[in-house]
Amino acid sequence: MAVTYIDHAGTQGQTDFSFTFPYLEDEHIKVFIAGVETAEFSVIVESNGDTKARLNVALSTAQNVRVRRSSQPNANLVDFVNGSVLTESELDRAYRHNRYIAEENAESTGESLKRLEGSLSFSTNSQNIKDVADPVDPQDVATKNFVDPAFSRTNHTGTQTASTISDFDTEVANNSAVAANTAKVSADGLVTTHSDVTSAGSGAIITSAERTKLAGIATDATANSTDATLLDRNNHTGDQAASSISDFDTAVAANSDVTANTAKVGITTSQANAIVVNTAKVGITTSQADAITANTAKVSNATHTGDVTGSTALTLADTTVTPGAYTNTSLTVDQQGRITAASNGAGGGGGLSKYSSGWVNQSGVTTVNNAASLTFNHNLGTTDLIVRTYVSASSTGTNPRELGSLEVSDPSTYYGYGVTGLTNATVNIQLGQNGYQYISTVPSVIGTITADTFSSKYIKVVVIGYNR
């Protein structure tokens, strides 16, 4: 058993390799991976005293790893001085250094190529000899690199007899060309047996042209059918083009069904003459006349009923009337029923009129919300108005509540709504910044007041006006 090194069968990913032999310095520990020394490791001493060499990079593949002690035989670890005190530890250190070097030399010599005891032969202890040069002299050892090319047949010279090829007969019999030629030979082995059927002078049993001709004959075909059978159209198959029928057009024209249909779509001579005369008058082509007829049918009063609709819109000329809403309107209507003048009337001695916004969640671009300022166009033509505002959680006005006038519960809290602007045509509504309040319960004395927000609510503004 070796005392100065230990070999490990390293596995992929392994980093730590233990050893038990003693050493003096960490520098005396050497590591070899697959026979190549590496310095990429460190010496680790565990808390229990175990020692190991740890690789900086784990093995990438399974490889042999040797951890060896090399005690630097060319360095003195202890330097004795005349008159100095010789301590036990220094004497032991010097002795151990010499002993370790001797052990390492002995084991190194034991691993070297050496002559067997009592023999003229050398032994490598079943190991390969590496880094050997190619032979020069006749008795030099030959390397694998030198011998391998000698086995390649491409480097051989001279000839070789077929008798030295072990499977020569088998390979010849299996050759495709030989097998093909064997198939061509008759059973009795004599090609000359078929000489009576060869083509004159060709040397072949059957020519290529003859083979092609025979291949074109269908299975069960016979050459003995009579001309009468072959020419009888009742025996023919497939389609026939009309162009191959000599009197096709004459026969079609004489067909009774065609004649009847022609009579149904024909026109008289006078009708044909009228078409010629009309065409000359308008100087247009037949296709243009067809287009006019189609367009005339589309715009004819006789073909339209109800509202004017379709992909091509019909437009009316503008009048002098200004578009808008009118109150107590005074109108002027022409003979075609178009309004040619409109104005707001005086009301005819006074009366009530009403405007309702309906349930809305915005006015213009402003959304109903706390502190929202909304404008509504009532167009009642007066400022003698009564304004009422209602709130609901739905667009259909479910469970509506009438808003009270803007109220202040403290200097910073505003509920309800207020009218901030009023004209003959518009009313401005300001919603409270904190929402609105309402009575949620009705006891005998006073109800419970609840506050709610205008967010996501619908309001309805009703304006009632009086015209004197």
C-alpha cells in the first residue's frame, strides 16, 4: 500500500479528495488529474483532523485523481546554527523531512520501469508507456502511431491471391451483376437453347420495340374483333365533342323545344324597326340605353313609396329657415309643404309651457357628480320660470327624490342644488359638493336624515314657464 500518495476514481462533479499520509507544508501536497498536475486546488483540514484536497473547479467527467506528497528535496526546512539550542521539534522536523523524501523516492522508484528480479526483461506493472518517440534503429520499440499505418490496406503494395480471401466465393455469388446474369441463363445452363427465337442478327430474345408493343396491349384484349364491332358507336365509351358533329347547329335549330322558346322571346319587325329609329335619335349605344332604363326605374315616382332610403341618398335644397327649437312658433309653409320661415311667437295672451330634461347622467360633456355644474336648454322664451330637480339611482327614475335648495350644514359642507344662471333659453344647475340629503325614515315627529352622493346617479330637471 502506498504511503506517499492515494488514487481516487473521481466522478463527474466531484471536488473533494481525502488523504491520510502526513506532510510538513501545504505546498508539499500535489494533485494530478488523469496524469496532469494541476495547481487549482486547496488543502482543507476538517475540525476532526481529516485532510483533503479540494479542486477549485469540479471534475467535468469521470477521471482518475492522484493526491501525492512531494516534500521539496531541494529545500532545507531546518537550518542549524553553531551554538544554537537544538530543540526536539526542530530535530523531529528535519528528520521527518528526510524520511518523507526517502519514502517518496522509494515509491517513485517502485512505480518506474524496472527489470524483473532474476530476469533480463522489464516490467511496467500493466501500465502504458507514454511519450515514446517513433523508432529509428531496427531494434527500437515501435509506437502505436508508427504501427497503425502499416495495417492500412491503402499503404500495402504487391498483389494478393483470391485463395487468401476467406469469403471470396460467397461474395462473388452475392454480387448483384452475377445474380442478374445467372437469372438470364436457362435452367439447363445453355443460352444457345433460345437461339431459335432471337431477332435476326440482334442476338436478343426480344427487341426493345417488341417489348414496348406488347406492353401496350391491355389484359384480355383481342385482335380478332370485326370492324363492324369496332365501328359500332354503341360499343364506344367516353365523351365526344360537339365540334366533331357535322350538323350540330342545324339539328339544334330544328329542335322543337328550341323553336318553341325562340317564338316566345322573338319581336315583330315593327318593334325591331322602332328600336333602330330610337337608337338613331339619341345617338347612344345599346349598353348606354340599358343603363338609362335601369336608372330611370330607380328614380321614377311610380317605383318609390314612403321615406326616401337606399345606398344613394336624395338631398333637398336648403331654405332660409335657421335650424333650432322654437316656442309658440310662427311658421310659413310653401305649396310643397316646406317651411320657409319660422320665429318664436308672443304666446297669444299668456300661458304655461314646460321643459323636462328626462333622466340623464350628463349634460353636454359634464357628468352628473358631486359639485358638477350642468346647463340645460329649455328654450321657453321667458325667465318667469319654476325649476325643480329630481334624483334617482336608475335611468328610468326608480324611487325618485326631489332635491332641496343648496344647504350648508357647516362652513365646509354643501348639500342639494342651486340655480346659478337663468335665461330665456337656458338654466344652469349647481350640484352640492357633498351630495344631497333626504329623509330615509318617517317617525311621528321627524324623519332620519340620510346623505348620498351624486356619483353614478341620474337627475331630471323640470322647468315650467309663464308667457304673458
